[in-house]
Amino acid sequence: MKQTIELPISGMTCGACVRHVDAALRAVPGVVSQTVDLAGRRAVITFDPSAAAVHAMRGAVRDAGFEPGEARDLPPA
Ligand SMILES: [Cu+2]
């Protein structure tokens, strides 16, 4: 089973920021795929909810130096 969320992220200003956030999310166990959207100031993340928790993704974003907002569930792709 997979779940997809949209996570608002503030503080990204360029492609290097996007790569930092992308790498941080990729490193969270249970994250299956992630798309970081600079212009949209968000990431769309698909993960296995039995292995990854949203708070871990938010923590990874914060540890990378950016500020996560409230996650929103997206319908399965
Ligand atoms: Cu940047």
C-alpha cells in the first residue's frame, strides 16, 4: 500500500535548494518517490505508510534547513 501527500515547503530559492530537499526526502526510509516543486513551493511524496511517517519527512525537510508546512493527502496517482 502506498500513500501520497503534498507537503508545502518554504525557504527554497533555487535548484540547489531543490536538490537538498530531494536528497533529504529520498533518505527517509519508506519514501518511494518524491518530486520537489520549486515554483509551487511544495513536494509531492509517495511513501509506504507502514514504513515512513509524515513527521519523519517533515523532520528531514527541517534538518535540511527548510520549513515544512502541513501535509495534505492526495488521491492515489
Ligand atoms: Cu537554493
